[in-house]
Amino acid sequence: MKAQELRDIARRLLRMADEMEAGQIEANARELERREGLHVTLPGNDLFSMLEQAEAEHDAQTYQSEESRATDTGQQSADEPKAKSYARVGCKMKDDVIVAADTMKVGRETGYCQRSDIERTLRRLNPKASREDIREAVNSAVAELGLMCVTHNSYRYYRRNDRGRIIATATAKLCA
């Protein structure tokens, strides 16, 4: 047999396979159309009804805990310790001048240091201070010194020359 004859036979076989596959697909489609659909009933509750029940229970517990908290705060004596309550810290960065540096490469090699690096140094120097206290001290030190903050890729940078002054001013504010 020549190579051309083998290619012709391979083409015929592939064509026949495609026709058989198409026939099988059509037969499956007719079978699915003939059926009206499968209906299965599972024992117990379905997922959505279980979610609704859990949500209703959670709402009831929340309502009860709010009522008990309201009555507890009215009846709590001065001797009993109060439960800790956590509130979201409302302070945000309050830099007077923030420059977005999209075109310029900002980093150590260009003479800038990251704000987080300054905060880590302050954390090492003042281990008892909280993150919020350190952040507020850096904010007030930057405002007092009148420094410019450069943002690049969501990071905040200050000039490396100002790093020592920021740390010294912030440390004085933390210790005060």
C-alpha cells in the first residue's frame, strides 16, 4: 500500500467515527427529550431552608443578647469589672501633602524609607506601645515637622534623611 492509500483510509475511518459520534449524540438528545426530567426528593431539609433556620436563630440570639446587654449595663455596679469592648480605631493617615509617584521609582536606592520601617523601629524602641499609638505618634511627628509623604504602589515613603527626626519626635510623643 502506498502512503496516499493509507491517508485515504484514515480519512474514511475518521469520517465514519464522526458520523457514529454524531448519531450517538442525537440519540442521547432524543432520549433526554423523551424523559420529562428527573425528580429526586431527599430526606430532611434542603440547604436553603437550613440556612434560613440558622439565620432566624442567629437573629433571635442577637436580639436576646442586645436586650440582656441593655439590662446589664443599667444594673452593673461600680465594683464589677466591665467587659472589654473593642472599637475600630477612627484615626487615619493625616498627611498634609501626599504625592503620588507613579512615574518615578521610589525606594531605598532613591533615598526614601518606608513608613512601615519607621513604625517597626518605634515598635522595637517602645515594645509596650500599641500599633495605634505608634501610628498616631508618627502622624503627629510628620505633621509637626511638616514633611512630605510619597505614595508608590500603596506604600508610603519618607525621605531617608528625615527618618531620624521622625523617630526622635515620635519617641518623645510616645514617652510623653
